[in-house]
Amino acid sequence: MRDYMIRGTAAGEKIRAVATVTTQTVEDARIRHTTSATATAALGRSLTAAALLGAGLKAGQSVMLRVLGDGPIGAIIAQADAWGRVRGYAANPHADLPETPQRKLDVGGLVGRRGTLHVTRDLGMRSPYHGSAPLISGEIAEDLAAYLASSEQIPSVVALGVLVGRDLHVLAAGGLCVQVLPGAAPDAVADLEARARRLPPITQLVADGCTPEEILTAALGGMDPSIGATSPVAFQCGCSRRRVEEMLWGLGADELEALLAQEGQAEVTCRFCGDRYVLSGREVEALIAGLRDGAPAPAVQ
Ligand SMILES: [Zn+2]
């Protein structure tokens, strides 16, 4: 099954929710970044969170999540756009920790319990909207819920889960975000939190074969839910050879001359997806000649 997400509302549109299954997206990220088991969970939860935050974006808009904790994984960056294209990376993808005494992956320990969660929404305006909040536990779902409540003033229940097999493969991943909008009943947040506690973990729902619709219905059951549009989710990076050429062009002729003298070629690895681009010495020379001649910069498609 391909990953997708679904949006819905409940309680007369006073509650909105989005649920997603991201098993393949997180598995793709794991393969690209060769993440450790715990790093797969930390990056996977972050990617899933970005997908949830990206629900409802319009063409050209994007959202970026930066989890900057003091744990061994270092910074985690995850980005999603209006088409459900998700990409991201962790500074130290091979960092790992022993399981907790409850035999769970120690995501909080790997991320760190002190630090900041940053969310940047680029809505195509002059400047992006940026907010941040201190990390609560480093487990990411709780941190995102705290951010949404404090920085965006939207009480939210967030669940994120990644189940990693003994052979490191991603067995199940998904997420749920339920938000209480102005005008909802005063006890709506407490009610939703109680419901969320009664739900099985997201990883169990996904591993049992639940669809995003079923996860959404389980979370909103009895609240007159209305299931909305679905949209695809996939790990997909926007990098390309043209973008690499444009980036090299931006360095200027002198810098490229120095690079050519030192390396004999230009090699660029995309941090987000790990794809590697190599421009031969001749191709770099062509860029330098273009810069010296005042040719227009390479157009990005
Ligand atoms: Zn890339």
C-alpha cells in the first residue's frame, strides 16, 4: 500500500484531524540515510510530523520542522510540501542507544530532552512564518503538541509512531494530529486526550493494517466525524542536477577555479536525500566560462 494521509473534521467542524500511514516513506528515508534503529524512529517521527503539518498546504507552500535537541543524533530536519513530498535528515544518522527498560527505542534519549523545536511555514509570503518551543521529552509527538498549543495557540493531540524490525526494516509508521478549533466545547481537549490514551499505539494500528481513514475514525468516533480528502505522502527530494549547477554557479568563477584546481571536478551530496552529483572537470570549466562571459545562470526546472 502506498502512503497517504487523510483529513477530516468532527463536532461540527470544531475539531480537525489528519491521519497518515508513512511506512514506505520512513523506510525510504532509512535506506537513504542508513539510520540506526533508534535514529530511524526519530527521523521517521519527524518526517511523519512534517507530513501532518503539511496537510492543507497550497502549491508552492512548504513546512519545515527542525528538532534541535542535546542528544547524540544532533539536529533533525524534516520538510514537507503541498504535494505530500517529504524529505529530511539527521545530523548523526548512525547514532544509537540501548533500548529503554520497557524495551522501547529510546527516541527521547537520542534526540535529547533539552532543546528546541522549530517550525517554519513558507506560505509564499514575503517572509516565512516561524515559531519555536522548548522540547518536552524529545519523543517528538509530545514536543509537537506542546509547540502547537503554546506557539500557534491550537490545542492539539499528536501521536507519531515508527515500528522498526530486528533487521532494521520499518514495519509500520504513521501519525495522527487532532486539533481543537476556537468555539469547541471547553472539555474538548481533555476528551480528545482521554480518547487518544484509549487508542492502541499508532504503530500497532498500522501494523494491524489500519488505513488512515480507520485511524481517523478511531480517533474521532462518536463525534460525528466527516472524512475529507486524501493525498499521497512519499519521500521525495526536490534536488536535481540543474539545482546543483545553479548552486555551483552561485559560488562565482573564482571559487569554482579554486575548487577545480583542488578537486579536478565538483562533487555535491544532497543532505536531504543523500543523492550524489558529480560534475566533471570539463563541466565545471563550462560553468566558469559561462560566468566569465556573463551568461545567464542555469535555469532551474
Ligand atoms: Zn536531494
